[in-house]
Amino acid sequence: MSKNMNEVLETRVPQLDLGNQLDGLSKAARMNLLEMSMVRRNMENYTKYRDRYYEKRDEMKKTADIILKGSKELGISAARKGGKIEEHTLAFLDALRPFEGLADKLIAYKGQLLQNVISGKITEAEGMLDEQLKILSRDELKIVDKALEETVGKIAERSRGQMDVAKQESMSLSRTAGLLSLIAILVGIALAITIGYLLARSIVKPVTAIIDGLKEGSD
């Protein structure tokens, strides 16, 4: 792989790859939230899934921020102002806010239900079939989750498309660099032959003149 190809991949692909990372983080956050809502009695599992959700949520925000602003530390440039990546990322953050609010309500309500189950105030079945939990986890969350999934899907799709373009550009640069190198080599060979020929003539002529002069003298 040529230097030019490496430069293209190093400057553009890392930024575009963040779109795929954001997609993966979003799926992981939503999955942990779903797992948490299905815990029957074990408070330790509830805490584990809740904390994992918060971790993935925070990573989503950080990743979106890097997409928009870039990162000198990671060598990633910011999304182009007015471009589709910026547009989709801003839409993702807009969709994330209502999702977060509902997730926080679900986490708090589920935690209270588990406390009631553990203390014996309600049974496990009553906790799992609670009507408010059903509304939060299946109905309301489904609406905001769909909006979040659509926006992050657009970022990932756009990123993959631009990543393919970046790789094609880098391959084109590599082919161009190879062609230029070949031309430079051929020009160098031709120049060497020409210089060699001129040098040979500049040496042979005086020698020939000397020999001819010696022949005339001997006559």
C-alpha cells in the first residue's frame, strides 16, 4: 500500500468508522435496557444491566461529540459543516434526549418494583406483569427507540458509503503513484542512456584525433 493510500485511509476512514461504532453502541445500550426490564428478582442483575446501559449511553454521546467536533488526540477530523454526517448526527442527538428521559423513568420504576418484590409487597409475577412497566418498556420505549434506531442507522449507512469512496480514492491514488513511478524510472533510464552516449562521444573524438595525428606524424 502506497504512502498516499495510507494517508487517505488514516485521515478519513477513522472518522467514518465512528458511525459504525455509534450503531453498535446504540444496539448494546438498548439491549441492556431491555435485559434490565426483564429481571425478575435479582437486584444484582438489575444493577449490572442498568450500569451497562449508562456506560453505553455515555459512550454514544462521546462518540457523537467526536464525530461533530473531531479529536486531535485520535487524529480524527470533524464532520463537514452542513454535510450529511453532521445532519444525521445532530438528528441522532435529538432522538437520544427523549429516549434517555424514558429510559431513566423505566430504570427508576423497575428498581422500585424489584424492591417491592424483594420485600414481599408484591409477587414476581405481579412485578413482571405490572401495567405501568409494560407501558414504559413495550409501548412508549418502542416509539422513541425506533426514532433512535433510524437516525443512527442513517449515520452508519452514510459512513459505510463514504468509507467505500475513501478506499476507492486511495486505490486510485495508489495506481496513479505507481504509474508516475514507472514513468520516472523510464525517463531516468532514457536520460542515462543519452548522457552515456554524449559522454562516450566527447571522449572518443579527442582520442580518435590523437590517433589520427600520430598516424600522420609517423608517415
